[in-house]
Amino acid sequence: MKSATLLIVEDQAVIAADLEERLLRNGYRVCGIAASGEEAVCLAREHRPGLALMDIRLQGEMDGIATAKVLRRELDIPVIFLSSHSDNATLQRAKAAAPYGFLVKPFEERELQLNIEVTLHKHKGDRQLAAAHHEICRLNANLEQGVQERTAELEAALAEIEGVVHAVAHHLRSPLRAMEGYSHLLMTHTSALPDSASRFPEAISSNARRMACLVDDLLAFLNIRKQPLYPTRVNIADEVRAVLRELVAAEPGRVVEIHIDELPMCQADPTLLRCFLIELLSNTLKFTRERVPAIITVSFRPHAEQRNHHVYFVRDNGIGFDARYADKLFKLFSQLNRPEAYEGTGAGLAMALRIVERMGGRIWAESPPERGAIFFFTLPISP
Amino acid sequence: MNMSAPDILLVEDSQSDIELFMFAHQRNKSTAVIRIVRDGVEALDLLLGNENRTEDVLAILPRLVLLDLNMPRLTGFDVLERLRTDERTRRLPIVIFSSSDQSADKLEAHRLGANDYVRKPAQFKDLCAILAQFEHDWLSVDVAS
């Protein structure tokens, strides 16, 4: 422990010699005595002492404080200042060099020894801490890189799976077309079939048509991920109005009362937003079709947690849904009603979910008993 | 080989699609002369021939080519590109008739100079309607003039 090597930086030779003697007497080794900062740095580079005892006033350009900073920063050598100046200004300047001790001359030999021992011990601890910190940073960086690599791998795997699903779905189209076509042609020959089988061609044909719809919806669903995003400032109220006008026009005879509040602008890709609104609002129109009039209200409220998002909502007076199955609403091809009750494959809300998530938003639904459904969705506020 | 010019050249590899196309043709009571080739190589052989019989080519050009995309050997895009770079077929009406509704395919067809892109319908009755539309759009007037 006492074999530590020390560097003395002191421009008064008498004091330096006295200090060296005291150190040697206490069992330390002294690697050199420097009278100037420049000399101290040279000696320190050469001998790498475990500690420097540093006067503040030195010969040459660098004073003790400047020298101490170089020793700390460049060589990680701890410094104890030995100075006859203990005024506040000097102390403040000395603090900037982060010394391990500050002894005011004259000092006791025991006091010096204790300071040296504490410094050596504390510096050792600091070194271990720095090493540990460095190791943590390294591990963190590794972890971060690992996560990134893993994420990239998973994304690649997902893209591959979706690619396979896409190819399979696409290749089903041709045989489905054949099934539909031939069973359609067979319908002209039903008189040649036994009565019990006469409805089979139509059954085959309608199932082929349904499967073709499923394939189309699956492909459309998969395509959302590939669609490029060009977000811009969009007047969502205008978009809602336009989509509802078109959807209602496509169902002549429907009585629909539409209330669209003033809605704040959002940041969204106009094409995807339009697809989203078509899916969401056609769902609303579908499940209000027994109501005369169907009442659809579109409004918004501020987002409680995410300040940079708006919450928009669409409220209707339709059949609503059983809250117990709310999580199934947004699943691909899941339907809460009997398939023959409402047309479609159950892809609309799954598409809506995927689109709104791509645009950085969320969607969820509530159905107060006997009071229709409310679909909430969030979109980023336009900057 | 019948060398008189057909009205429609259908370039299609699927036997079922060909048969259903001909049933639709029959159902429509269409009088258009249909000629069928089973892939891109056959299509180019028929339309461009080889260097030795170029003089025949203009006489046998159809008034409309319906071109499938996914075919063995040369794809529909390969065929389209070749036909558009040949002076004799640069203006030949070519409609892509494919199962794909991918926008990338539509864009590529447009880029290579297809006159139109029509998705193959899932239902036979739509096939009948589309065939009638093809005849109306491309065969009813003298498009070439």
C-alpha cells in the first residue's frame, strides 16, 4: 500500500526537498520533482505516478490548477493541492480541477499522510466505478444493437410470412375463378341433375364468390403495410363529409341524419385516411341500416394522455355490439353477427385498425347498452 | 395454320381461363374471331415472326391483344416490352388481362405502354360483360385509322 509512487510539483526547491524527505520517510516512492507545470506533465507521462502533490503557484506558463487539469484529464492522476493560498477565489478555481485534497501550508506530516492514503483509496474506487460505468455503457450498446438486429430479423421474418400469404392468396384467384365459372355454367344444366342436387351448382358458385371476396380482402389487408406514407395536414371534417356523402349515395332509400362537428386538422396520409374512413363509416352505415333515421355523429375531444393527438369519434344509433366481445371487433375475418345477417367478410375494422396504426393512431370502440356504438380513433395533431 | 387476322389474340396459359373465355364468347353470341396462344414466346412468334417472314406480319395483326401477366417462359411484361419496341407493333392495341390488382403491376403495365389494364373478374357473368366491353371498345370502330 505504501509503495505508491508520488510526483512532487513545487517550484521552491527547499520546500520540495523537504516534502520528498517526509514522503520517503513515510515509505512512499517519489518519481520526480517538477518546478513547472510543463515539467510535471512530462514526468507524469514518463512515470505514471499514483498521485501528484501540487503547489498552485509554479514557474512557467501553467499554474498548478492548469497542470492538475491536464493530469486528471489526460493521465487520470489524482491531485492534492498544497498551497499557502486559501482565499475563496483560489479555492473556487482549484475546484474546477477536481482535486482530491487541498492542504494549506504549513501542514502536519500526519495530515499529509492521511490525505495521501484517502486519495489513493478514493481514486482506486473511482477507477473501478468508471470501469463499471464503461462496462455498463458497453453492455447497453450491445443490448441496443442486439435489439435492433433482432427487430430487423423479426421484421424480415414477418415480411417473408406476409409475402408467402400474399402469394398463396393471389394464386387462389385463378382456381376460384374456374370454380365459379364452371359451377355457373353448370347452373344451365340443373334440369339434368336430380332434384336433391339441383341447388349444388349455385352453392358451389356462391362459396367460390365468397372465397374470392376473402382473398381480395386478405390481399387488401396485406397491402396496407406496403403502402407508402405521405403524411400531411388534412381537414378531416371535409374527408368525413365526402366519404359519408358517397357511401350514403350508394344506398338509395336510406334515411341518414349526419352531424359533423367542427373537427381540428390532423396529420395523416390523405389516401390512407380516406381508406380508413371508408372502412369505419361503411361499418357504421351497415350496422345502422335498420334505423329510420340512422343517426351518425362525428366529433372529437382532446386526448387525456397524449397531448400531440386528437381523439375523434363516430357515434351511431345502430345495433351496437356486446361489450364482452369488443376485442374481436378488430380481428381479421371475425364477425359478431351471423354471416348471413350482414354481408361482408369481417375485414373492414381490421383494415381500419391497421391503417390507423400505420398513421400513428389507435382505435377502440364502446357500446353503451341500447345506445348504438361509439368508435374512437386518435390521429396526430398537425404541426 | 390459319394466317388470317383474328379480332382478338388471347395470350393465356391457364386452360380453365381459356375455356371460360370461350364459353363467355359463346354466351355473348359474339362473332369476334378469337385466336389463342399459350404463352409469351408463342405470342411473339405469331406477332413478330422471325426475320424471314416479316412481310406476313402486318397482315396477321389482331385488332386487340389480351395479355396475361403470369406465364411460363416470357411474362406478359416481357411480351409487352418487346412489342412496344418493334415498329410494326408499336401501336397495336394491347390490354393487360390479369388476376393481379397490385398497383405496382398496373403502373408497370402503364410504363411499358399497355393501352389498358383490366383485372380478370372473379365471376363468370362479369367475364361476359367484360368481353362485350372489349368488343365495344376495340372492335366496334376502326381503331387503327
